[in-house]
Amino acid sequence: MKMNVFTLLAVLMLSVVPAASFATATSTTLSSSQSSFVSQYVPIGVVANATFYNQSLGSGHYIIMQVGGQYKYVIFNFTSKPAILLNTSQIQPPLTPFLVAQYYPNATTFNTLNTLMTTFVKSGQGTLNDCMIETGLSNPVGGCTYANNCFSCRTVPACNYVLGQSGGPTYPFAVGIMNFSVNYTTLNNSYNTYFNALKNVNQSNLYSQIDTLLSSVQTSIGTASALGQNPIFPLPANFSLAELQNCVYTATPSDQPWYCVVANGGSGYCNQLTFNYTAINKLNQTLIQLDNLPISGYSAYAEALNSSTLAHSYLSVFATQQQNATFGAYIKTITPQYNALVTNVIALTNKTTNASLSTSLRNLQAIYASVKGSGASLNLSYANKTLNAALTNTTRIYTKVKALYQPVYNLAQNNTAKITVEQLNYRTVPPYIGALALQEQQINMKLNGVVNATQLPALLRQLQGISNQVSLSGPALDLPSLVKSIDGGIVTAMLAGGSASIASRNGTAPAYAAILSLIIGIVLVGIFYMLTYHRLKRRQRIHMHHGVKRAWDLLFIALSIIVVIYAVLTFTSASAANQFLPFSGFLGAVHGSHSVFIAYNTSAANTTATASCVNALKSQFATQNTIVTTLSVSGISCLSSSNRSMAGTDCYPSVLSSMKPVIQVEPGQNSSIIYAGMYGTVLHVSGAAISGGNCPLGAIFSAK
């Protein structure tokens, strides 16, 4: 049964369920633990600008993160152990209901779908219903077919007249009525389908219902277009009259295009069609947009697939970061060991050649460069195994070569220090010391270059021979040393106090020593006199005749002369002591006191090289449990000190009066180490002797 106008209006009155009756997704704020977990995978900047939604699925709790606008989601499962969802089979169950709640059309959209289709239906219904009456098709009995000679048309006089004039049932007019009957039924069926689908749409069937709505609309558009080319209707208002030039009016109507039949006056029977194509086209576009919503079907699956791809991209970055962090930690751990070994090996190969050591070093450097250059993409376990094997092999060879070279180097250093000490014990170096020094210098020159490892055993034997010939016992005690040992402390105490300069005190010291010796001599002679001559005379054990008296007089005159000679020798020796004393005396003072002062004269160059030597001295003395105190000295004042109690006026004389050993750093370009002076216990050092970390002064205190 064909649909009439009243049935159509009833369809248009169907109600539509509004979207507002369905739940919508609401955003949420992450807890600190959730934020911490999400930030492991997603960059902080993305997290900060993302929107998060709670989503429940049964007993499961999910967080959906929306990034960068619509249709970009990452899903996290916080049901028990937190996890980022990667597979579409995991993603789709919680994502699909969220998408439905998020994007299900609202009431306004459904009203639009109803209004647009209603507008289209109403725009054409008047002409169509009139044409149904004018062609007799409104009569439910009969219809127009070839078999019944288009019975419906024959029931209407006007239609029957045109049918007879146009050639009968087989000609375009009758065929047009037949086609109109079919199209009218198709159009009304599409209307029915559309409004029924719109009435029954809900969240669970939206995707399929949209397909039905879209199919109905497109059927309506196609059918309306077909009606517009039916010769029982007038030419459309937008028809191009130029096309009529193709018509041949002498031809049989059935052989003409439809518009030629209309123009020939044989058709155009019904009124002009007035479909609102603007409304139906807008409706079609709206439905296409709705059809693309990620609510169900393939669109929902595509969103799950996109989410999987996005999650994998974040996980890939996270994995790369983890790999980089692991690799960075490994490189950070292994690099100090590698650098230390390479530095030591290069230092050793600059001293002695060994083919195996050089080869192992090159191999180690190549493996390390390859591992570091490959980065986190490398198999870390294999890299660690390979690099550790290279480190172990290089260390083994280095240890072996060092065991050959180090004794030679150490003995050469010790020999040099011992020979230097021996040289410093003499104002004029004995020939045998000079010869040993020359031998040692020749060996040192070889060691300063690159020595072949095969030469090391022979060099070791030579050095052992030199070491056996060098003695650190020092020279026999000479008069200056004797005077220093006897009178030095007393003279220094006598010169304590006052504001005299150190140079003045040093200049006065020999005279004080001579006076001291003279006093000692007089006291000794006096004691001898009291115990001998005076005692014997008082007890009358000797007879004072002329010969005896003369003998005693000569004896005391001789003793007096000896005292004077002793005083003169003391002065001479003390003056010599102001110029030079054997270094072994200062070395003994250092070992005996376990403390030493290093005094900088303010006029001395306080350079980095000097500071480096002093630091080396401190380290050396520390190994010998010797305390070092540094002083900045100007005249007799201490401008500064590593021991705060030492600073102040008259500080330096008090240090010298203590007879503690003092290393006086003095200005001068010439390298010099001299132990001298009756006043205090002072080692005068200048120039290259106190420059650099390997300064000669530091070496001589390490001599064994």
C-alpha cells in the first residue's frame, strides 16, 4: 500500500530521545601517585596540558588521558597494579563507553536531523500528492502498467486524453506515470525508514542507526533527482535551454531524451517539482559528520588503534630513556676506571716501550670508543663483557710492565736524592761523590726518554751498584758543625728578643759564640786552678820555691793561651757555620723534632710553582709524621701563618729560638739549597730547587 500525505504527517510527529538523558564524561585531577606513574611514560609538558577522565568498567578503574585536542587518548589501568594499556583488545572496552558518553549527539543535533528531513518532505509533498491524483495513482486499485494499459490514468479524463494523444501505454507519457508510481513509493519508504530510525536511536545502536539514516537520505536525494527527469513534470527551473537544440522533433517520442518529450508538449502534465535540496544536502553532510564520530564500529576500533599507537610511541620514548639512563650509568661507572688505566698506561709507555702493552691499549681505546659511540642501542651485557675483558687484559700487561719499570724508576729517584744529600754535606764535593753523581745523571737521562723494556734489568743492576756506594751517614763532624752543636742553641737563646734583624743576629752570632767559648775556657781554667794549685798550696802539699812557682805559672799561661785559641777557633768556625753546614745536620733536626716550619720571605716570588713544591713537601712530611707550619715573614714579623698563634711581631725570632728546623724560601733565580747559620736551624732554598711538584727539595727528604 502506498503512503499518502496523512501517513507522512503522522511520521513527522514522532518524538526523538534527547541526548541529555545520557551520562557524559567528566574530567578529573590526578593524585600524586597517579601523576608520578603517568609522568614515567608521558613527557611532563604533555601531562601538564592534558585532560584526564575517570572511567569505570565493572570493578576496573581506568584513567583516560586526552592530549592535543579530540581523538588522541592514552588509557591507564589503575585497578590494581598501575599499567599503560598498549593493545587494542585492552583499550577498546574502557575507551568505547567513554567515547559514547563524550561524543553522543545532543538534543539540538537530533532536532536538526528531524527538522531538516521534515523540511525536505514538506517541500515536495504538495506537487507529489497532486500528481498522484492527476494520474489516478491515488486510487488504491489498478495502477499504471503495460498489462492494464495504464488503468489509473484512464480513470482520469484529462490523463486519459493525454495518454491517447501521446501514443498510448508504451510511449513516454505512460512510462513516466509508471516510473512516478515506483519513485513515489520508494521516496515514501525512505521517509518511513528515516523517521523510524531517528525515533529508535540510542547510545548502543547510534552507529548502525546513523548508517540507516544516511542511506535513507541518500535514497531520498536520488529518488527526487530521478523524479526531476520524469517527462510528466515540467522542465526544472534551472534547466539549460541550450540542451533543447539536441532535440529532433520529427523523431519518435520514445527515441527522444526526456526533456525533448516534455518540450514537445506531450508531457509536463503535473505541476513543477519544488524539493528543498538545500535542506536535504545539509542533512546529508550532518549525517556524514555523525557517521565519523568515534562511537562504535570501525571508528571506535580506529580510536583504539590510534590510542595503541600513541601509547607505544610514549612507551618507546620511555624505554629509550630507560636504556639511555642505564647506559649512561654504566658509562659513568666504567669511565673513571678506564680513564685512570689509560692515563697510567700512556704515562708508562712514555717511559718504556712494550709492544704487548701498546697493542692492548689501542684495543682497549677502540672497544671503549665503540661502546660509548653505540649508545643505548648496544647489547649492554655483551659490551660490558667485552670492555671488562679489555680492561682486565690491559691491566694485567700494565702491571707486569710496571713491575719491571717501577723498581728502576724508584731506585733512580732514591739514588738521586741520596747523592744530592751527600753533595749537600760538603762545601767541596769529594771526587767519588761526583763520579757517582755523573753515573746517576747518565742513567736518569735515559729514564727521562723512552727506555726499551729489555734494557730495564741492566739499568736496575747499575742503579743497585750506585746505591751500594752511597752512604747517608754524612761526613765526619767538622769544626763548624761541632761549634753549631755545642754553642748554637745557647747563642740563639742569647740573641733572642730585641728588634735586631735576622741578618744582624746572624752576623753577631760568631762573636757571641767566641765569647761563650772564652767564658767556658776561663771557667774551666779557674776550676782547674781551684782543684789543683790552690788546693795543694792551702794544704801545704807543695813548696813554693822559685822553680815550682815558675812551673805553675807557665802551666796557667799555656792554659790561658789554649782558651784564647779555643775562642778564636770558635769564632772562625762559627763564621764558617754562617756560610755552610752539612745538610745531614738539618736532616737530623727534622727527623728528631717531627716538625718543620716553611717561611716565605715576602720579597720571594710566591708563584704557583713554589706553592706546588710546598704542597709536595707537606705530603712528603705527612708520610713521615712531621708537622708542617707555613709562615709569611717580613723581617722579624709573621704576616700570616697556617698556625694562627704564630702570627705577629717578633714571631720569627721566637721560631728560630726554638731551634726547630726552618726552611726559608728566599728570592733568587739560581737554584740553591744551603744549610747555614749559627742563629736558628735554617735551610736556605731558592730558585728551581723549590719549584714544581717534583722539586729537588721534596726529593731529598724522601731519600732512604
